[in-house]
Amino acid sequence: MPWHPIDLPSLQLGLLHALVSRTRPQDEVREVHGSLRWAEFLLERSGGRLRPGDYVRVGSDSIFHGLGDWVFSGALYDDPDWGTSRLRDYAVRYGIDVDVACEMRTYAAEFIADCADAVLADEPDVVGFTTTFMQNVSSLALARELKARRPQLTVVFGGSNCDGPMGHALHRNHRFVDHVVRGEGEYAFPALLCHLDDGTPPADVPGLCWWEGEVSRANPEPRRTVAPADIPSPDYDDWQTALDASPVAEYVHPKLVVEGARGCWWGEKHHCTFCGLNGSAMAFRAKPGERLWSEVDHLVRRHRILDVVTVDNIIDMAYFKDFLPRAAASGWDLRMHYEVKSNLTPEQLALLAESGTVHIQPGIESLGSRVLDLMDKGVTGARNIRTLRECENHSLTCSWNLLYGFPGETADDYAAVIDQLPALVHLQPPSGAHRIQLERFSPHFNDPGLGFGKRSPAEMYQHVYDLPEDELTDLVYLFDTEDAGIGGEVEARLKQAVERWLSDHPGSRLTFTEDGDTLLVDDQRAGRPQRTHRFTGWQAAALRRLEDGRTGQALHRLLVEDGHRLTVEDLDEWLLHALELGLLFRDGRTYVALPTWGVPVRLDEPGYACQMLYHRRGPDFVIVMDRRDKGVSARYTLDDPDVLATFDTLEEPTPLAELSDRQLQAAKLLADEGLALLADGRAVALPPRLRSWPVPCTGI
């Protein structure tokens, strides 16, 4: 159900469909892609006013304000005005626009009824809902409607919103939900279906919530996690069929979703204090890289899609030896997303780029080492700066947030960082500076002694659920708590500096070039005089050595070992000068060189991509994207052998007389679509092959 991203298939549905097909071949399985249906419904009922972009703004961008859940709460509670006044008051205090959400709500009840018609038309015995983040209320609204119409139907919930106490609270407060699977579903769901077959109480299914009369029972949660060998490969055939037939398809660029690993190998050793994402399943497990590549290979070939999103919370380091080299060797023009740790080496980041990974989330979170220690991140501010710089060197889009508000942090932890942010404007900025929020399952939540003793369900839930606070305390994921760490003037300075970074970044450059023995640094950063610095001798060597980050003492030793003659005082004076020029970042006693080698292509303006025409190559197909006409995006898949072979031939201008009849027919077909030019007795394909991507790649 909403609000799953409409450009992605549901990994949960894909896994469960494959699981049931494998373990219970006698059963029939149907999928309902409620998120896609909702986007279609809004587009049609609003006469085109409510488009997929509005879906994203309410469903994803407003996740910390609960707008998506609120849209369906009126349908859940059978009251179109439920929570409206509270939302309006909330919106005024937080300065958010809720008009689009309010318009969407007018269609919610009709949509739920429409979904119920579609589900019941298949005459199911069991209906399963997967729920993560803001999928709870829309799922509950439909479940309520289904049980009202057909009480004998069995309704099952599962997903991240059902982990731990959240699952039991969801179950006991909604009598129309028969079962809730808490934790991973690969073992529990087939076991539950067997009990439903036999008509026996599911008291032995680990983690399951079920009704014994009018009493909500919660079985002890599972002690073992699902082994990678037991995780099925996802089946996205039904999603592809639904998307192909959808009027929303022209608004989205579809991507595949794959899963290589579960849990977090870093979190097993040092759980980041603010993070609750892995819930009760922290234990790290990963599929072999060969198997993961086999799944990617199968999905790419079957669905003719080259964009791949991995959902792993952290990359398995073994994938640098098995999975990523296979992707790099494929020769396909993949675009992959990965979450990584921010201590990767330049060589590892280069391999990510070679594999087709264009977008990473390295979990940088801060540029100050003491704050990073408070987070238990296991990296330094200097290392995070190196990661940002190497992302520029390898044209990797890097998404990150700058977090603050940790118990124990002080203004002194931020002063030096804030002073140096203007020197970083050529590197990719954070999305913003954000105060952390208390998340269930995080160490901050589990141990009040870490600094957040007072907590209550986040205020947004007051306009989402009609439940008492003690039940919300068990049901929800986000909590309000007292502010910790910095505030006042320091907080304001940090936010202003980050906003300036965001605005100054697109036109800023700071680059290395070599001219014989001279090292040149071209400074084109906003807010600084545009100039070129020249360094020779030990000063040039020092800048190169500082790409890896070093203390002044270690740098002096290396330079002397390299044969340079300089005193410690000479070096200290030069380091101070280079720091004043903004060519270095200082983290405690460590210095890091800031210039990059070359500059990735950047989309300086959000609308620039509309004037693009390019093609990408897969295993036995070519994808052509045509955005030459602003406001129109056309996507072509060339997989007919004659058309594909002709397109390959026409990458170079070719005389028409050299083409066979079938090739000539294919050339004319390509020309009719504006993908080839036939003139002066020759033909040439127009879309160039695009193999490297602008930064940020999200702009396209």
C-alpha cells in the first residue's frame, strides 16, 4: 500500500511471492501494487493536478511529519475530518504546507473501497500486507474494509513497522488484523500458512501475534535470523506487468531492487548511537557475491532495466573481491546505488565507480572527530573529508546528512568545523544540518542513561492515530525527547554555514593539475578570490602527501625521508598558510588536502537534464532516453535483433547503399522516432552512449 516509492518494485512482495511459490506450489498468489494504484487514482480523479511528484512530496519528503499516514487516517476512522484541525495547528507551528495532502485525503476513502473491490474479486483466503514507515494507516484502512465485507478472510501484517513491540501494539489495537509477523518472514509466514491449512493455533511460530478468542497473543520473538541461502530471489513479473499498463509509467524512471545482505557488520561491533534501522535483526549476513551477481544478471535481462538499487544497510566488504568486479567486467551501463562505510580507500571507491555504482550513502554524518566518537561511528572527521574528496575524483554522487544534537557535544566541537566549511564548497554538501531524532531500537532509545531519559511518541502521531499515549509508545518508531548538545547561536551558525555550502557548491571548483615539477591548484570556489596557486619542491610534495591525511609531525618525517630539506618550523609555517588559503582541512592535529583531480560533470540547474539524448547498453538490449523536448521524456528499449544490429552499425555514419533491406527498414524506423538521421545518402544514429554520469546523478 502507499507510500512505497512508485519507481521501485516492492522487494517485500517480490520475496514473499517467490517464497510462497517455492514452499507452497499448490497456492495461487496475486499481488496488489497499491502504491502504483494510488498514484494512478490521484492522477485520474484530480484531472491531472495530483501527479507522481506530489506523491513523492507527501509520501517521502514529509515522512517526519506523518502526512502520508494522515491522508488515510480519515478512511481508517471513518471520519473525513479526523485529525484535520490538529494537523493544521501542527503545520503552522512547523511551517509546512499541507494543502496537497488535504486534497489527496478527499480521495482516500474512495480509493480504499476501490482497492477492496480489486482484492475481493480474486476471492482470496489470506491477504498479507507489508508495512514500512508510512504504510501503516493505508494498510490498516484497507484491512478494516476487507474484514467488514468478508469477516472470514484472514489478514496478516508484516514488515519493519511490525518489529518488536510495534507488531504487538498494532495487533492488539486493531481487531481486524488476524496475525502479525514480527521480524523476518521467510520462516514464519510459510509456518503460519500451514497452521491456517490445518486449523491449528499458531502458538509455535516465533514472533507471531495471533488472537486466542479476544486475547492478543505474542509468541516469543525468533532467536535465529534467516540464512542467506533461505532468502529467495525476488519475483518482479507482476510489478512489471502493472507498471507497463499504468498511465503513471511515463512519469517514472523504473529501477530494480536487490538485496545482498541483511544486518550491519559495523553495528554488531559498535552500534551507532542514533541508528535504529536494523531493528531486532542486527546480525550481518550476506549472499555470496556470485549469487548476487546472478540475481542482478537475471533481473536486468528479464526486465530490461539498468538502474539497480541495493537495500543493504552496509556493503559486504567481500563484494569488493567478487560482486563488484563481475559488475565492472559486464560492460553494461549500470547505475547502482550502495550504502557503504565512509572509510573506504580510494581504490575501493574507484572500483565502485568502475562497477556502475554512481550513488553512495557513506554515512558521513559529521566532520568533527569528537562528535563522531559520540556517535560510535569508528571514523574521524579527516577520513570523512577524504571520502568527500574521493567521491569528486571518481564522479560518485554522495548523499549524506550533517547531524547534531548528541548528548555530551559542546560548542567547541563545532567551532573549528564551522569556520572551515567555506573551504569545502567544492565538495558535495550534506542535504542539510539536522538535529537527531530518537529512533526505536537505537542505543539512545534502549539506554536512557546515554542522555535521553525523557521521551514520548513524536508529536506527528497525534494527527495520525486515535490511540492513547501508552499504546502509541509501543506502536511508533520515532520519539520526541529533550534537546541535547548544541543550540542557540552555534546551532544557527551551523545551519547557516550548511545552507551557504548548498548554494555555493554548483559553481565552485578547487582542482589539482601538474605542470612538470610544478603542482598547480586552481581555486574557483565561491566566496574566495579566483586564483591559481603554484607549488614546487617540498611544498608540492607536502600537498600530495596530505591527500591521505597526516599530522604535521608525520608529514615532516616523510618529507625528510623523501630527501627534502626543511625544518619543523618551516613546515608549521607553511601548513598555517595553506590552511588560511583553504587548501587544507584540519581535524585536531591531522591535515587533509582539499583539491580534487578534475571535476565531474555537474547539473548546475535542476531542469538542465531535459535537453539530453543518450543511450545505455545492457546484455542484449539498448535503452535510449530522449529528453530533447522540455516537459516530455521518452524511453525506448531496443531489443529487436534487426533494430539493435542496425543501431550498432549506425554509431558511425554509414552509406545507405551498404545497408541490407532489413537494415534500411530498421534505419527508417529509428529515423521516424528521431533516433537516427538519414541525409545525403548516409545514415547515423543520434543518441551517444553515456557511460559516466553527472554529479549529482539524482538530477537525471
